[in-house]
Amino acid sequence: MSDRATDGATGPTAPDLLRVRDLSTRFFTEEGQVNAVESVSFDVRDGEILGIVGESGSGKSVTALSLIDLVESPGEVTSGEVWYRNESLADEFGDAADGEFVDLQQLPPRVRRSLRGPSFSMIFQDPMSSFNPSITVGEQIAEAVEVQRRASANPRSTRSRTQGYGLGKFLLDGIVPNRDYTDPESHERAVELLDQVGIPDPEQRADEYPHQFSGGMLQRAMIAQALAGEPDVLIADEPTTALDVTIQAQILNLLRDLQEERNMSIVMITHDLGVIARMCDRVCVMYAGEVVERGTLADVFDRPTHPYTEGLLGSIPDLDDPAPRLQPIEGNVPSLLDEEMGDRCYFADRCPKAMRECLDHPPEFDADGSDEHRARCVLADHDYDPSEALPEDYFEADQPAETDRPGTTDADRRTEEVQNDD
């Protein structure tokens, strides 16, 4: 267990900065409707690191993109609320406000766009594909700084804290077509950011192109770019993907140091439970677009309730006792096509404790542990009952019809067929 598990001063006692309620995102494709995110709810608190973990395809990244309005067509946020604590926005958009919180989904698109940078920023999975290969790294970071400087010409307090771009420079940029987009102050700030994220010789490296950076250094440059607007919430989407173990540790240490120094809130998206244990205060476990379990780090790691969470933990090697074999989760992540999902527990076909009532979609129950430990599983409400267990072959290709339940005989099915024919 990491130090984050025992340090409760940040998580439970801090006020909420972000409240996500029943957020759903759909992709309308030629194959059908894909339910990528299904009624997801969680909170992000001041100065905490919230982890979102799950297998590939569980909806983690789409959830992050939905928060900051970056879901592209044919995707669409179809329902839900994202409440952001911002008193000035709440005063300006009273119809979308509840106290000092404002629902981002009710704000005009231009306002939501303006919050990217000063309020929300994101570290994407692959920095090599996120940087323009034909522009120097320093120039691209300086552009991110400049965007925030220019936004500050509008006096809205939700804009960047980086000041200096006023009406005079705005008019000059419109009159002089060959004038550089970024000014010297933005370049200086870009160099400062590169220095802050630990890149050696930042002035020299600022003039280099992305292909001249190693993977770890490019990831640091991506973090520098994300910090250009001094965001309240930093979303880190698999920030250590494709990096060797040593560089991973350096990036994670850097993120923690920056979070503590700036008192940022971080949403850490990963499939690696080791990263979660090392970095996070609280955890959301996602499966098939849903949050199936959430709670403090101790809740999820020491008292897991959902069998999927238990399966993830069972697949981690034990360094203290490497002899036992790992216990992989049988089966595959289900299709998220609406017509194929059904209305049941989506993990039931892979669950070793699936019961008859799992054929109905379970609500979220309180689980043992802290007051905020929740699980979308009937086992959080009562113990496993072997007499109610589903047969092992229940979900195979020739599974019984949806109307069937365990214990249905061939005679019962023939009677139903006759009745249907009539």
C-alpha cells in the first residue's frame, strides 16, 4: 500500500471541486449505438489525485474527454451533469448554477472551450502524435501560453492567470499579418515550464523538434504544455504508456511534485493498478462504461467488493511471494453496442459469483469500508448464495433466451414455444 493510502488530509476532508453525476456518452455508428460511458458518477476534490482504472475499452478515456467537451463525432454526451466549483461562472450563469457550482453541460460551447487551459487541461496518451512534428517543442508550448495570454484580454476571471495580452497587441496582430503569433514573453514562459518539468538545458531544447526528444522527455514536454494555463484539474490519460520503468517512476514523481506544489487536482487514468496504488487518494474502477466500484485507496485495495475489482487485484504479481500463479480474469470485455449489451450486470458472463439476480441490472450499493465506498454489485448488499448461482455455461453461444432463468426445463421451453406460436 502506498503512502497515499494513509494520508487522509487531502481526500476525505477537502471540498469538492468537480461533481460528475450520471454522465453518459454515446457513439452513433453505422453498426449501431455504442454506449461508451453509462451513467458515470464521481467527485474530484481540491488537491487530490483521483484514479480511474480498468481494462482497455472500459470507457476511461472517453469519460475524461467528456468532462472537457472533447468528444468528437459520431460521439456525443447525451445526458448527465458536470458540476464545477467556480463562483464567478455561477454568478454569470445563474440558470446553470447551484450555489457556487455550475453545470458545465448547460454552459454555451464558447464558454466551455474557454475553460480548457485555465480550468481543465489534459495529458494525452501518445505525446509523439500530439505534437506537430514540423514545429519546435518550445514554439508549441509557447503557443499554448499565448492562447491563455490572449484569452486574458477578455476580463472574465475564468481566463488564464497569465496576464499581459491587451487590446493594443490584439489590434497590432490584426494589422501586421507577418507578426509572430507568440511574443517573447510566451517563449520565456515556455522555457520556464520546460525547466519546471525537469528538462535539462531548456533554452536549447525549446528550439528542438519532437523527433529530437526521447519518449520520457517528450512526455515531460506534454506535461509542460498542459500546465501552460495553470489548470485547476489536470487529466492524465495513461501518462506512462510506452515508457520504461525508470522513466515511468520519474514521470509519476514529477506529477506528484507538481500536484503538491500547485495544489492541483489530478484525474489519473490508467490500466496499471501499481500506478493507482502509488499515486491516488481515491479510486473509481470502470467496466463496460460504468463505474462498478469506487472508494478510498484502502477501500478498493484492502476491501474490494466487486468481483471485477478482485479479479484486477488478483492479476497483480506479489513481489513478496512470487510463487503463486496469477489469476487472470476469464473472458473478454463485452461489446458496448446497445443492442448487444442487454439489461443485466455486464460482468455477469465473466463473474465466478454470478447469481440469478445478476440478470437484472444492479444499482449502486453501499459497501463495507468508508462512508464513500460504493459498488454496483449485489454482493455489496448481501453474501453470495451458491443455490442461486448461474450454470457455468449459461452465457455460452447457445445460451437460453432472455426470458429463461436458471431452473427452466426443456418442457417449460416447449410450452412457451407452443404458446408463442398460438
